[in-house]
Amino acid sequence: MNSERLRKYVLEELAFDPRVDASGIGVTVDERIVKLTGHVHSLADKIAVAEAVERVKGVRGVVLDVEVRCPPDSHVSDEVLVKRATDVLAWDTSLPKGAVKVTVDQGCLTLTGTVDWQFQRSEIENDLRCLAGVIDIANKIEIRSISCKQDVKRSIRDAMHRRADVQASNIQVDVDASGKVVLKGKVGDWQARNAVEDAAWLIAGVRNVDNRVRVR
């Protein structure tokens, strides 16, 4: 697929997704790598733009050079923002009480603490990025160490075999004692690549995923 056609598909996907306001976004394509520039009104918008582009068939990678510019009427002080973020965490029943702490500096949130699962770590960030006034999030939440790397490796492979969108035989899985998973192989599209990584992150004790899976 040539760059101009791929750019056309990306623009159409951005226009199609109702969660995305791409009015301030510029799109360029070079060798199936999509570069996004410009600005959006919230961190949630920024992430939604990137996810929309990743869904487009033929995209090999995304460079996200997009600035968050909160509208003047949505600006909040750091004091108010940290209270809102802390309240959100307190209302999340999937988290142990006091497991995660939040600090704020000029709209940038830093998250620290320890949880058991990657989905907890991700959902915390997803919830907080929707708060008005959030410019960026540094997610430093850690995941507790694994007990047996062979159990983790087997669980990942079993999970991939159960998924219809993943050809598990094409994927190599390596796990070290620190909880780092390395994935290698080839898949048909970007969505399948993400599915492979998702399967790895759903295993308790996985701390890091190095996704080296290539899109054909």
C-alpha cells in the first residue's frame, strides 16, 4: 500500500471515530509509519487518536508528536486535580486501599505504588486520563514479582491459543525471572500484534512486555 492511500485511510478512520476530535491533527506517512502532529484538548483525546490510527490496516508504527492544550474553562489547580485523582482511586473497588499514590505538578500526574495485575495498572491510568486538566501521566506503578517463570510462559501460550485473532504457532514467548516477557514472530495486522501483547499482560506477575512481533 502506498503512503498516500494509507494516509487517506488514516484520515477516514479519524473522522469515523466519534471519540476523536482530529481537527487540530496533521498526518504524514512514510514507509507505513504514521506521524501525528498538532494538538488536542485532553490526554484522553490524545490516546484515542493514537488508538484509531493503530486500527488501520497497513500501519506499521505510530509517531505521536501531539500536544495536550486544555481549554481555559477546563483548567484546574494542582490541588484540586490531586484531590479528584485520589477520589477516583478510592472509588475503584478493584484496588487494595492505599495501593496507589498520586502527585501532581502543573497538570502532570505521577502514579506510584504496587499492584498484582497489569490490568489494574492500565485501568488506573485510563480512569485518570479522562479528568479535566490532566496534561500527562507518568505511570510508575509496579507489579509484584512472579513465582515461576515457566508457569507464566505456559499461561501466555495457553491464552494465545484460545484467541481467534492470534496464530499462536507463529509467536515465540520468552520469560525471565524478573517478569519480563519477550514476544517474537509475525502477524497479519496491527490488531493481532496488540492482541498478542494483551494476552501477555493478562498474566499475574508480568512486569514488562517487549513486543518484537512484526506486522507482515
